[in-house]
Amino acid sequence: MDDSKAKSWDFPIASKVAHPSLPILGGVIPLLIVLQLFRTYWRLRHIPGPFWARFTNIQRMLWVRTKEAQLVHQRIHEQYGPVVRTGPNMVMFNDPAAIPIVHTMRRGFPKSPFYHIFQTYTPSGPAITAFNATDEDGLKKVKAPVAPLFSATNVMSFEPIVDDVLDCFVDNIDKRFLKHATIFDIAKWFQYYAFDVMGMLTFSKRYSFLDAGEDVGGMLGAIYGYMDYAAELTQIPWVDRVLYKNWLAHSIRRAASQPLYKVVANAVQERQGLMEKGIRFSGRTDFLAKYIQIAAEHHGDELPPGIVGNWTFTNIIAGSDSVGITLTTMIYNLYQNPKDLERLQTELRSANLSKPHAKLSEIQNLPFLDACMWEALRMHPAFSLPFERVVPKGGITIGEYYIPEGTWVGGNPYGVNRHKSTFGADAEFWRPERWLEGDERHRHQMKQSNLTFGAGFRICLGRHIGILEIKKMISMLVLDYEAKLVNPTLFKVENCWLFKQKGCYVRIKKAAEAVI
């Protein structure tokens, strides 16, 4: 990333003059370009960073295109320090001390245009959710009515639903992989499990990923394809407006044609149709039923158009991938570290857990299970590009650098979660014991420094649901099955903002002490 290695960018310049006024324009336009470049450079000139980052966002877009942006960002911090300029108006940090400055518990640091990419275009305006809202008044309207549904207390009521999907997971892996010790990619099956859980919680029916043993309707492929193109556009948001977020692009390529949008739209229309006909929904009180009820109760509160669909879609996207990624990280590292696996098995066996599935109350406060989960969340955040915010009026100071208002600022969770002064000199490596060391204050500081769920006012709403799914799956899998990684070199990660994994191949058998 040395300035001497920076690529040059060549722009064609007309060589012939066809009109007397063109010489004037030929002088004015370059001058305006130079002035704009100087203005762009000057504002953040005191913050170190790669040369081209002072003038263009193209370089950071190219970093994302490598699908290894987290490693590029690490190298940039190693070269330039904890506060780095990565774009004309973008500053990135990797010191957790900046988290309470940028991710405060109060309003004032709105999300940057990075998140405009995830606002689905509609003729009546962008589809706003608690995740993608950049206007804080708009955020309050869409977040406040549904936030109580995601409280730790309310999430306890979801446990029977997770148990039902766990039963389906067990039935299918036993039927498909046990008899002949068939090798399979457990990362895929964790994704199937997470999606089917969210299907049950949201619509009272599974997507049937587990029963089919495949990507039903291409929904997972649609998400990954969407993230592939969206990740690059987050670095140059105005390009998204030109190419996709306008009436012409919408008329040619409607977002609703994507499989996930179809599922959500059809489910909402079906449920609302039943209600309009006076037919009472006979299933569990799921998220969709709650969303419809909340929208009716807040009818006069100027909720955005299509808010029920927006809330529902957020459930599916944010609630599924993060769980599958964390489960894969835990299992991969436990199977790679037999002593940690044995220690976790011993802790779980000593807890006298219910069968066939442990109750959350029984595994809520098991120290080593917690340590393994927090270490997985630390090492492999589900989303691994900077969580960008806009600096408010008056500016802020991070470390020795003043950052003026209007600047985009954020930390990549991958880098923040590897801060050696906070997490230890071995922060690059799996070591769950770090979460059991030191006093309570130190352990609390590490949790507050973990940026995987975000932090402050905009912390992930669904984190308690994710923890429920993760702990119940891991406790079942570790106790009831013995497994071995097959050719760990096939395990690969790919960062398209969604930090996905593939190739976690295992061979399993029932554990000798498992209670069937």
C-alpha cells in the first residue's frame, strides 16, 4: 500500500478544438477539477493513509473486490496506524477506544450513505428498516414499535420453535449422513438451520431447507449474489443511485423479482388477505402477525409504505447468515482444537441438561460455552467492512486526530476485534480461555470492545435470538455427536461484506454417551 506502488489513472483529453469557446472551457474545466481535488485532499490532510485514498473511493472499492478487504484493512492499519484515511471523506479506526465515541447510546451519529445500497427502491421512496435507515427520525419510526419483540425476555418464548427446528436438523443429518459416514459441508447445514428457524419465527413455517437439503428456490444464492455486487457499491454509493435506484432501473429490474422478496411479499399478502376476509390465522403468534398488528396500531404515526414487508425482510437477511457463520466458526475451531472440545463436553455433561435439547436457562451461564461463543463472534464477525457513521456538528477526536463534521468514520469489526492491547498479543488466534481470564472488569471491557453486533444506539436488535439459536445448536451437537474435519484446507472464507464460509467438511457419528 506504499504510495510508490500506487496505480496511475489515465483520463483521455480531447486534442482538437472544434469551436472558439472550447479553449475557454478547456481551461476552466481542468481548473475546477484541480480545485475540487485540492478541496477533497485538504479537509482530511492531517490523517495518514494511502495516497489515492485522498482523492478517490475507487481504491477502497478495489480492496472490496478482492473479497479480502479485512486483510487489506489490517495491513493498512499496520502501516499507517490506528486511525487511517481510506477515502476522500472516509476515516477508519481499529482501536476499541473509539467505539463509545462513534457508537454512542444517544442519537447524533447517523449511518452513512454506505447503507443506502440496502434501501430497496420503490416508486414511493426507499424501503426503510432499522438496519438501513440513515435518517434518525425515520429510524425511530421504524425501530421503536418493534424493539420490544427482540428483548431478551421475549426471546425466551421462541425456544420451543427452535427446538422443533433442531429436531428437523437431527432427523435430516441422521438420515443422510450417519449410516454411511457420508462427508458433508456443515457450514451449509448451519445456514439451512438458521433460515428454517427464522422462517418459523417469522411466518410459522419452515422454508424446508433442511428437508430438501439444498438451497430452496435459490434464496441463499440470491443473498450471496446481492451481497457480491452491493459490497463494492457501498464504497461508491452514488453509483448505486445511477445504476439501480431510479425509476428506469426499477422498471427494467424490479427488486421483487429476487427470490427472497417474492417469499416475503407473498407471505405478507397471504396473511393480510386472510385478515381482510375475517379469517383468523390459526398458527402461532409469529413476527408477521405481530408486525401486522403493530402497523395497525401505529396507523397514524406516518410509518413508511410497505413497512410490514420491510420489517419481515430484515428478519430474514440479518437473522440467518450471522447465526450460520458463528456456528461454523465455533465448530471448525472446536474440531481443530480437541482440548477445547473436550473441555466444553465436560462442562455440558456436568450441567445435567434436559433431553433431547438443553433449555436456554440451563446453558445461559455456562462459562466455557460462553467463552467459545464470544471467541467465535470475535474472530469471525458476520459482516466485515467498516460500520460507517457520519460525524456530527462540532467534529470528534479519535486518538490524536481531529475528525471534522460530515466525515464518514467507522471500524471494521475484523480489525477492531483483533486489537492486541485489548484482546491480547495472540488476538489473531483462537483461544477461548481469554474470556475467562482477568477480573470481571476486564472481561466486560472485552465484550464492549467486540464490534460484531455493532454497539450503542444501533446495536443489532436480533442478537438475543442469534445467541439462543447458537447455544442450543452447539450444546446438542457437541454432546450427541462425534465429528471430524475432513481436509481442513478446503475451508475457505470470502468477504463480500457478508463474511461467508464454505468447505467445512465433516464426517459424523453418534457420540457414545449420547441419549437417543
